[in-house]
Amino acid sequence: MKKLIVITSPRFFRGEEVILSHLFDEGMQCLHLRKPDSDANELRKLLDRLPDACYPKIVLHDCFDLAMEYGLGGVHLNRRNSRTPDGFAGTISRSCHSIEELEQFRKLDYLFLSPIYQSISKEGYGNGFETETLRQASEAGIINDKVIALGGIDLTTLPLLRPFRFGGAAVLGALWGNHPSADQEHSILTQYKKLQAWN
């Protein structure tokens, strides 16, 4: 069973906590809470509106102290936040943008490799990897079940991942679109179920 990771919309929106709670009800196992322009108080407000039972399934991209405070499942390292909080016992993941970085950080719990395809949520962000590059990295065991495909992942590109040894995929734009809102709850949940069935 391949892993499907959901990354939050980068901006907060009304009713977001309700949709996230319902996604957890639908079986979402891992949510990456990524709000790059937010502060700790804004993140805390969202976390306070989510059921405590969801916390072990949430991975934080910023304000890592909150991961300790709320008992969250993991932290995700990136260029903005490259150090793990002292004493943190959850999962440690990281964003990678080259095959060389995958090798450099292979000891972490899992890694995002992006952009695999042209990004949906970030216009003009990368052209993706050559198929041959992904094939060679898979055959060499560099792409393995600890590597998560990110970037341009949607219902049309998910089947294209099957020849490679990715452990799963992460979705952002394919789920939320460009301007998510509370009144899109039904369509977002329907889209999640379709993405979830890609295995």
C-alpha cells in the first residue's frame, strides 16, 4: 500500500479545520501542516480546532516548538528550518530537490523529492525529473519506500509513478485547488477519495 500524504493549503481559510477533521475521518494518515507565512499563534489556533486524536498524524513545517507542545507526529526540515528540535521523538522528514540530496539525507525517516512533474500549486516551479533519471535512481535503490513523490501529482500523473519505487506521493494543488473554501468541502472530500484509491 503506497502512502498518500496531504499538504495543507499554504494559506488559512474559513472552515479549514472542519475539512481537515473530515479528511482524517476518511482515513488520512499523514497531514503536513505547511503555512510558510504564518506564525506560531496562527498555527496554534488551527491545531486547537482539530481533535487531539489527529495530532500524532500531523507533521509540522514551521514553529517546531509546537510539535513538542502538542505531541505532533513529526517535523519536516527545509531550507527555512533545517534543525530538529532537541529531544523531539517523532518522525523527521525533509524536502529534497535532487537525487544527490536523497543520498545525503537517506538516514531520515522519509524524504520528499520534488518537483517530479510540473507543479500544480507553484506556477513556474521546476520542470520535473527526466523519466530515465527516476528509473536509474529506482534501480540503484536511491528512490525507495522512504521517498515520497511531490510536485504535479494528480489523478493523471499518479499512475505514471508505478514503474518507480516511490513509497508514496504527496498532494497539494490536486486536492485544494488555488482558492479552497468551506463551501468546497464536498468536492475536496470526493477528490481525496479518488486520490486515495490510486493504489
